[in-house]
Amino acid sequence: MKNPTPRTEQHLLCEVVSNVHLAPINPGHFRLTLHAPYFAELAVPGQFIHILPPSENDLLRRPISILDADPESGNVIVLYRVIGDGTRLISEVRQGDKLDIIGPLGNGFKIPDRKSVALFGGGIGIPPLVYLARKLLNAGLSPGNALDRSIQVYLGVREPEFLICLDDFTNLGINPVIYTETGLSKIRDHYGNSTPTINGGLITKAFDDYPDNWEHTIIYACGPVPMLKAVSEHADSLGLECYVSLENKLACGLGACLGCSIPVRNSDGTVHYERVCTEGPVFNSPRIAFDLM
Ligand SMILES: Cc1cc2nc3c(=O)[nH]c(=O)nc-3n(C[C@H](O)[C@H](O)[C@H](O)COP(=O)(O)OP(=O)(O)OC[C@H]3O[C@@H](n4cnc5c(N)ncnc54)[C@H](O)[C@@H]3O)c2cc1C
Ligand code: FES
């Protein structure tokens, strides 16, 4: 597949504006704002930055999606969960420190001309959908599900602490529908009436819970592979166009090492490999051979 996002990456030292721990609501999650005018100007939703963890050891860069980018202030925001050494080291940077970053990287989401869209975000797959939602609103779509050219947002989490970016969506005038695998009452107690719908179970229940919401809708999803596979299958069974953004482990992030390759099906059923960092991370979901991943 051709990459519709032109390659514009640069290798830059970016100043940390803030790096805020989101405890107690989202312990282990950090919101990092960087002064990075070049990335802020050129990034599109679905792209990521490749951050070198500050360390004396030779660590690989860590890919983190762009949550928002503001060309006016020159700031770029990302939100990450601390998983291992790389994200732990990034969580230790402070205002005024410099981070070594390559970006913006990858092939972003297309903004549709006519249709409505439904965004499905799971866990740390949620942040890039904030930027996408904002750009969709700028392109003339409206929050809701009964309108032509509307945006619906569904967020799925394993536990209440993983429910991130809710305020980002509500500040855009979008009230996401939430699915949680555990701690339903905890989320209800915390958010009360400020969020409209909080359900128990997996995010894919939305397809059954809201059977009337999908006509003329394109699905965009980002999250763990099992979730993306399930969302793609539902979209396929409803005949909906669907794009998913993968968050695999990356090494070079620049298309050179092939370490991030995933199986992609050709129209004759044979398989070839494409790179998440370069041809992706956003893929038209029927192309992905999920059964071989
Ligand atoms: C496009 C993209 C966007 C992402 N966006 C976000 C986001 O917005 N927010 C967020 O929280 N997370 C995001 N992630 C996931 C995030 O990159 C990982 O959680 C992070 O890299 C984990 O690093 P770590 O060192 O903390 O954890 P670890 O699990 O310790 O690090 C990964 C380990 O695997 C090793 N490793 C990494 N890549 C490879 C490789 N290719 N081959 C072999 N070993 C490897 C590392 O050296 C390290 O030891 C994104 C991932 C991708 C691909
Ligand atoms: S991470 Fe090296 S080719 Fe994608």
C-alpha cells in the first residue's frame, strides 16, 4: 500500500515543557508536553514520535503516539503508561530537560470526506484518537450518532486506572461510551453523571448494544491486537470500512530493520509483510492477516 502521509521526519532535541504523573486517577501514566514546533507543524493524527530514553545504556527508542499538536504554541503532547525501563526513564525527565526524538513517523489516519466515524480506543491505544477526533471536528464532523458526518467514541479498558483521555474528549464536546472489564462501580462513583454511558465488558459489546449506530460509518481503532482483530471482524461482518493502528514493539522506527513487520494478505490470498513503523501504524484492517500474528 502507498504511504499517503509524506515522510517528513527529523531528528531533534526537544525541550520538556512538563511531564505530569496522572495519579491518583491514572497511576503509572504520564502526560508529556514537548516544545517541538517542527513536529507540531507537520504531524498528522496516527503518527508517532520515537523517543530515546535518557540513559547511559544503549536503549532502543520507544514509540509514543501524538495525542495533540499545536502549531501555534509549537507544543506536542503525548500520554504514555510506564511499562518497563524505557518508559520509566522517560517518566523521570523534568521541565527544561531535553529529549532526543525522531518524528513525526508513520502513516496516519485518513480524514474521510463524507461518512460518519466511530473511534474505538483500547488502553494506551486511546491517545492518538484524541488528535484524530479534534481534526475530524475541524473537518466539519459533529459529536453524536444520529447525524450525517458524526463522531462517536468508544473507549475500552481492563481496569478503571487505565481509563485515560476522558477529559480530552469531553473538552472537545464528545462524550465517549466506556466499556470496562473490571471496576465498573469505581468508574461510576468517580465520574458520576459527568459521563453518559459506562458499561461492563469488552468494547466490542458496543456493536450489539448500539445496533443502529453503524450505517455509513467508518471505524478507526487503536489498541491491543486482540481488540483490533475483534473490532475488524465486527466491522467486516457489518460491511464497514475499518482502519486500525497497531502498537507493536519497534526498533529502528525508520523502516530499516524489518523488526516490526506484520503479515498482510494479497488479493489472491497469499501473504507478504509490511512494516508497522513505515507502511503503518495505520492499516486498512481487512488487509491484515490477524490469523498469522
Ligand atoms: C506506533 C506506536 C505508538 C504507541 N503509542 C503509545 C502511546 O501513545 N502511549 C503508550 O503508553 N504506549 C504507546 N506505545 C507502546 C509503547 O511504545 C511501549 O509501551 C513502550 O515501548 C514500552 O517500552 P518500555 O521500555 O517501557 O517497556 P519494555 O516492555 O521493557 O520495553 C520493551 C522491551 O522490549 C525491547 N524491545 C523493544 N522493541 C524491540 C524490538 N523491536 N525487538 C526486540 N526487543 C525490543 C526493549 O528494548 C525493551 O527491553 C506505542 C507503540 C507503537 C508501536
Ligand atoms: S522498526 Fe525497524 S523497520 Fe520498523
